[in-house]
Amino acid sequence: MFNPFTLMRITTLRVLLLLTVIYSIASCSKKDTNILPGDVPNRPNPPDSSHQPGDSLPGDSVIVANYLSFTSHGQEIADEINTATVALKLDKPAAKQITVTIELSNKSIEYGKDYTTVPAADQGKLKINIPAGTSTSSFIVNVPADKPFKEGDGIDFRITAVDTPIRIANDSVHALRFLEKQYLDSLAKMKINTGPYGVYKVFVDLSENKQLAVAPTKWDFGFYSGGDDFRVVLNSSAGMLVKRLDKNDLNAVTVKDTTDIAIAEELIFSDPPHYFGASASYFDDASGDLSKTAIAAISANAADNKVYIVNRGWNTGTTNGKRPWQKIRVLRNNSGGYTLQYADITATNYKTINIPKNDSYYFNYVSLTEGLTTIEPEKKQWDIALTWLPINEKTSGGEDAPYFRSNVFVQNRNVTEAQVSTKTRSFAAFTKADLTGLTFSSSQIAIGASWRLLWNDVYTVHQDIFYVVKDGNGRIYKLRVTNHGDQYSPEIEYAPVK
């Protein structure tokens, strides 16, 4: 008689036997070929399409890639400068001499007529050599004297070929542009209007013969926009001071911290600040050196960024002198900018502001009452400014002591200046030939307060000196302060050096 249970057992045994055979086959395959289920046999990987001749491929023992680029994306020069240098760079020195081919693309100008190059171009191309063992080279662009240009005139230089094993980097185009002939062609005069008691900081654009006045209480901190440096400057024109504490929590800082400092530091944090004792470290160095700011460089490691207590100075020129005490902490943020934490000295909660970097300006500014604000004109739209400024000076005993000075000339970060004595050359007769031998300074206070003497409230302009100012576009001016105007709103006269 047919037994269904017997048939079921036989079927089950057959299935188990079949699974055992399949497993054995798979195990042998894995052992013999080292291919797992879902794998594909090992095959040589095709070369990466991003590799170029001279690069090492997987399996090579040495990586030899070396990148070539221009040192900058471009530059602007004034037509009266007559020459420009364009530079190339390698990541590392060349093992042998490298020949670079650069194509010239003219923008509304003509080679040979409007400009030439050294070495000379041939059929719209330059050949530049980078000697073995070096990593840089350059060429010169020359322009006829007093050649007039209009906006947009210039040349695009593009790296199109280079010897292997060198690779062309992304920065393969350099745009050279000529500025229109400057507005100023002869002697110009300007009375710098700083207001009653010199309240305003006034920015001056020499080429446009214009000025912009800003109240010093409109901002508190400037956040540097340049490169990989993270620096914060104080509103020195309001007499601001800061003191670093060994604390990371704003809420742990109280009014007692300010009282302790006022006692220990001889009242330098009084209202308004009085600069007694060794207080130079509490305000920014007047030269504009970013390595000498009162607030330390902002670290990528948040724990290194301490709390500062802030005396915001005073409302210069007003009857309400005091500006409220604050406590701040500055961090880097994930967007490549800064995060400012701030609060009143007595507050138990703080606010935050994110400050981006903006390459059009040297600094982005923050007011603790108004937030992000624009103070300075763009980089190349001002040259000098007149303001109040604390400056370290020597006492009769030879010690450094800070003094808060009015009517200090400061210069932009892209401006340099040299002082000339009228004993060697008169202002009127000074020409380009007299530039030889001058030493130009990039210190923010290269002019500073050297233009005048203030003694017993008597204001005297030094008439035996004048200044040569080279602006961010390479234009050069001779400048002096006249006897006109007054202590707080002096008059300057200046002219292009020809």
C-alpha cells in the first residue's frame, strides 16, 4: 500500500543531497578562483581619464605630477605705469628646462602698436622657458608712454602647451587689463571734512578726487577677508580696547572681570579709556600689521579661541561718551568665515553673527548694535584716510607709551608711501626721474601724524616735507598738506608724478 509519508521522506532526502552537492561545488569554486558570489574576475583597471602623459598610473612606483599655473588670475594697471610683469610658477622645481607656450588674446588693442612683450611674441604666441632646478619664470608687457586706453582694453594670456611631465593647472589664464586714464591730470586740492573735533573717519580716493566720511561709532570689529588668515581688528578710531581672558564660556564672564582688570591694569579700561601702563597689547598696532592685533589669530581649533572683554571706547565728539562694555568670542565657521559670539558684560545669554569673507574688501565689518555693515570702500576705491588713532610713542625716558592722536593719516593695505624733504627736491619740480632711490613703506601710518605739530593746542603744518603715494593700481602721486583748512579738517594738494 502506498505510504505518503514514505514518499515525503524520500523527497526530503533528495533535496538535502542536492543542496549538499551545490554547496560543495561553490566551496571548491571559492577556494580555487577566490571569486565570491557577486564578484567579477580581477582585470587590469583602465587608465583614469584624468591622467595625462607623464603621470604615474596605479602600480607605478613614483608619482611625478607637477602643475604649472600663473601666480594670479589677473591684474589691473594704469596706462601711465607703462609696464607689467606676468609670472608663472610650478608646484616644485623643474627636473629639466621646461618650455611653455602662451597664446595672446587681445581685447580691443593690437600687439606691436599698443603693447609689446619681452620676450617678443610670434604669431600671437609666447615661448617662455623655466630653467632646470627652478620653479618660476616671467615675462614683461610694455606699453608706449601716455598711451590712452578705455575700459576693457587688455590681453588674456593662456597657457596652451608645456613639456611633459608637467601638467597645466586650472589657473591657466591671466587677464591683464588697462585702466582708463586717471581723472586727475594736474594739481588737485581737497579739504578733508572730518566734522567738529575730527569726529569722522574720512576715506579719500585720490584718482577720483573724492572722499567718504564715516562715524567711528558705526562699527566695532573688522574681519579680515584675505587668504587663509583669520584676523579681527578693533575700531581704534573710537579708542577700543580688549583684554583676553582664560575662559571659553561667555556666560562665565561677569562685570567682576572688568573691575578686577581696572584695578590691576591702572584703570586703562575706564570710561573713556586712559592709556596708562603697559596697555599696548590691548589695542591693535597702529602700523596695521595683522600679526600684532589685540585679538589673537582665530584658530581652527575652537578651544584655542578665548573670550575677550571689550571696552568699546567712547562716542567721539558727543556728550554721551560711554559705550557699553561687551564680552565676545570669535570662531571659524564651516562656511570659511567667522562666527562672532557677543553679549553685554552682565548678560547670561549671548547672540551670534556669521561673517563671510568677501574678496572685494579687505575687511567685513560688524556693529554690535546694527550687525553686518559696510564701512570701507572696496579695495581699490580708496587710498588714504584721516582718523583718530592710538599710537605708541616714546616718552622722554625712552619708554613706549600709547597716545590717542587726532588727524592721523592712514593708508590702504595696497598703498605704499615715501617721504621727501624739500631740501632735496621741491614739490613742484618732483618728477618720475626723482623716484629712483626712494624707499616706500607699507606701514599704515607711514604718513601718520608726521605732517603736523600740535603743541599747547597750536597747530603747525610741516612745510619742509611732502609725500609720494603709490596707489593700489600703481599710480603715483606727490602729496602735501597745506596751511589752509584747520586742525580737524586740513587741506591736501596732490598731483600725478610725471
